[in-house]
Amino acid sequence: MFGIGMPELIVILIIAILVFGATRLPEIGSGVGKAIRNFKKPIKDPPEIDVTPKEKEAEGKKPKKK
């Protein structure tokens, strides 16, 4: 995994605990998880494009006379 072993992961975890605190780490983890999920969702789902005209626009327009 990118040449990162267990000792490097432990050092990164210790630095994260020192910087953010133990109480904020679950909040940060859930935020990162939600962000990744939101980025993956548009890739999996096909785009939904509504091409039907709106009723108000169709009723309000009158044909132009020349």
C-alpha cells in the first residue's frame, strides 16, 4: 500500500491525535467518508436530465405574428 508499513501508520496516527485531539478524529473520519461517498455517487448513477418543458413556460408563450 504505497510503501507505507505499520510503523509509518502508527506515527501518522499519533501526529493526527496530537493535532486534532482524540475527540475530533471520529468526526473527521465520518466527514471524509461522506465526502468520498458523495464523489463516488455521480460516477455510479447515470445523470438524470429532464427535457420536458415546464407547464408555465408553455402556457405563457404566444405564437408570434408576422
